[in-house]
Amino acid sequence: MKKLALLCCLFFAIILTTGVVSGEEAKTGVISGQMMLKDGGPMTGGIVSLFNENSGPPPDPERYWRVPDHIVKLDNNGRFTAEVVEGHYYIGAIKRKDGIVDSGPPQEGDYLFASQDEKATPKSYVVKAGRSVDIGIISGVVPLKASGKAQLSKEISAVEGMVADAEGKPVRGALVYAFRTASEVGKPVFISDYKTGADGKYVLRVAGDNKYYLKVREVYGGGPPFAGEAIGGYGEKEPIAVNVKKGETLKGINIKITRFPGRGPQKKD
């Protein structure tokens, strides 16, 4: 029960901020812009993801799916405004073909944007305290043609394994998150590309030459777990770090879960 309580505390602490971020006025600034689709219409119903340069590598959907530091919904005109702590931010945007609003990895047919310069390298924007920066109009966002499934190669660093229950049976619908520390408070850096299927297998792509602590949930984003949700982490008695080298796929990293007893809200269909 102590281990379950610790896991519950951890998952209550995972926060992905949606919308405007509060903070001391002297330490925050505002970033805004507008996202337009290739057909000229606004990217209505999509979200913008903001990635702080200090909290992880640049977003790179072809190599891994980084968890954003902040997300904000686009309005009917495709515009967004977010108040964030001063710093350098990469920007991404996604609009689901099925209309669902979340910051998880894209699937085929979703509209996807990642900020890049003229050399196709990640581009960041500077947000200064007490100031506003408008990135202008980003136009020509197109649907993703690839399937969104994890594609492994010698350029990709990843962790593979199975999510199972206490009886060793595979768990369907689980997501695996990668954290930099074993702390009960913190935000994940990466997330697996898709939920586990009937075989419970997962693939989690990460930036190589680093160690990570793995945690399991069934939903994207933060907030308390729902009753019956699969939660857990790699390591039976205490968190165990996995060391991933650049270009390596670390296999056989199996994770056992428990079911949250029901203090949180019920799962929404």
C-alpha cells in the first residue's frame, strides 16, 4: 500500500499546463501567434505546444515525442496567446483529424507543425520577462502522411518492453513516460508513440546517452488518476533507471502495474 500511495502522489504531481501559465509578473512574458492550414483556413480546434529549451532537447517527431512544457488551445481564428516563464521556446502545433484535443503523438491524417528555420533545424523564440512576442502567421500546415507508429533505426534511441499486471498478463491501453529523475514530483520528458495493444508491448523513443525513469499511465497530460487506471513504474521496490545509449534500442524493459483504487475521478468515455 505504501508503494501505491507513493505512485499516486507522483501522478498527482505530473502537470502539463493547459492555457495561460500563472507566475510572478517580473519573471514571465507573453508569446502569441496564428496557425493557418495549407488550404488557407485557420487551424481551429488544434493546440499549440511550447517546449522550454532548458527542460529538454528540441522536439523531433521523427526521433521521439517530447512532452510539452505548456499547451494552449487555438481559437476560431487559429490564434493563441500564452503567458510563460521567460526563456527560449520551441513551438509545435497539432490538429487531430478526429477532433480530439490532446498533446500526444500524431497519427496519420493529423495536421502537424514544428518550428524550424530555413535550414530545417529546430527554431526557438525568445520570451523576455514583462514583454510580449508575436511569432506572426504560420501558414501551410499540412496533414501527416506517416502512420505515427514508432519507426526504429540506427539513428533512433528507444526502450522496448511489455506492460503487465500483477499476474503477468499484458495490459492494453497503457502509455509509458520517461522522466529524468526518480522524484515523486516532476514532469516527463518523453512519451511512448502509441498505447499498448492486446500484447501489452510498448516502444518509447528518447534522446540517447541519458538515463530515464519509466512510469505508466493510461491518459495524456496530468491530473489525478481515475478509478481503476493502470499506474506503475519500472522497478519492483523502488524506481530503477534505464540507461539508453545513442542509436540503441534497449529491449526487455517490462513494467508491472497496479490499479488505482478509486480516490480520483471516474474515467470519462
